[in-house]
Amino acid sequence: MEMRLMGPLSVSWNGRSDIPSARKPRKVLALLLLNEGKPVTVNSLLTELWGDEPPRSALTTLQTYVLQLRKSLASMGECSVTDVSRRLLMTWPCGYVFNVEENSRVDLREFRRIAAAGRAAELEGDIRGAVGHFRSALKLWRGPLLADIEHGPLLRSEAVRMEECRLGMIERCVEGDLRLGRHREAVSELSALVSQYPYHEDLHAQLMIALYRCGRRQDALAAFQRLRERMVDGLGLEPGARLQRLQLAVLSGEADLDDSMPTPRPAPVGALA
């Protein structure tokens, strides 16, 4: 079985894909897959589907959705609904659990495995190896988590968490590139990132350092000024003290900027587990 959650939801078995197209059964499947091997309570599923005001028929309707999913899985796997309910989409006392077998290909599982290897390499001081692992993990990212699923409160929270994890991983890749002397490559990537995240101070700090190390001190100062104007006009805020200290360091041409840099926040540990 192959399952993709990073981007549009995709589930195939024996080369066949037959998951329901209706949005609520797909939400049930998405939440179960995100918690692979762990029970999802009925209350959690009802909250995801209907928020704080489920209809009277909510429990019966949820059972219908689960049956639809079991029938779809049985069709894909060319097995019986009973087989599916016994070993794949199982009923538990508190809810349901999707038992993803070890030989299944799950992009989110692979993402977490490779990211954890990158984190381990980073802790051992292997910057080149860490960047390689992180880049490999990021290649699995096809778009926002479950991009074609209407998110309720639980899926929305998980999608935000994974986006923070992805962004934190990108920052660590750039940090590693800068430590490895890949300043020119970093400038190109960071220029695109600060356009995508116009208020992100850590990314702007990395861009300033990359530009400075490429001998482009004026451009580094211009990057700071653009961020400041954007923050003052849009948020009524000045850049943080850390970024202002970096501006002064660039202005004075401090030698320390040639071989040191601020460390961005780490990717959330839970997302890499």
C-alpha cells in the first residue's frame, strides 16, 4: 500500500486507488492516516467533522463513513470488508485505528525517518550529512499537508505544525550551507524564501549574512531596510534586537560575520519523531 499525505491525499493498493470522493469520509481517512497505528477517538472524529455542534445522527453517520472506507479499501486490496476491518481499519473501544503495515510506503513516515537521521547527524557535528538528509526529506514535500482535504480543527493544527517543521528544516539547511561556505547558493534560495515569508526575521538574518559573505554589504543592508519598512508599515513594529545588532555588525564590517551566524530555531521535535 502507498499513502501520500504531504500534498493532496493519495492512497493506492495493488496499483489501484478507489477512496471516496466525498469530503467527510476523506477527512475521516486523513485523520486516521495521520495517527497511523494509534486509536483516534470517536469524539476526535466528530469534532473534526462537525466542530462543537455535531448533529444527532453524527455517530451513525460516522459509522457509515467508516463502512464506506472499508468497502473502498476492500475493493483496492481485492479482499473482503471483514478482512479490512480485522487487520487494517479496525474498531477499538474508544474509536478506530488504521493499522499501516511496515511494508507500506507512507511519505510522512519516510519524511520523519529521514529528518530524524538529519537531526542525528547534526548533533554529531556532521553538517554536510545533516544538510543532505534534510534536503532529501524536503524533496518528499509535494505541498501543504492534505492540501485537498477540508481541514477541521485537528487537521488544521497538524497542518500548521508540519509547515513549521518544514520551514525550520529549510532554515537548518541554509544554516548548514552557510557553514559549508555555500554563500552564493544560499543567496538565491533565501531571496525566494524572504519573498514567501516577508516578516520572517531569521530568514532575513541568514540572507544578510549570505550577502555579506559574498561581498555584497550594501545589498545586505538593503535587505534589512526592506524588512524594517515592511514591518513598520504593516505591523507597526521594529525588527527585533538581534536583527538590529546584525545590521550594526554589517555596517561596521565586523570580522566575526565571516565565520559565525545566528542559529535559527530548530524544527519542532515532535514533527520529527
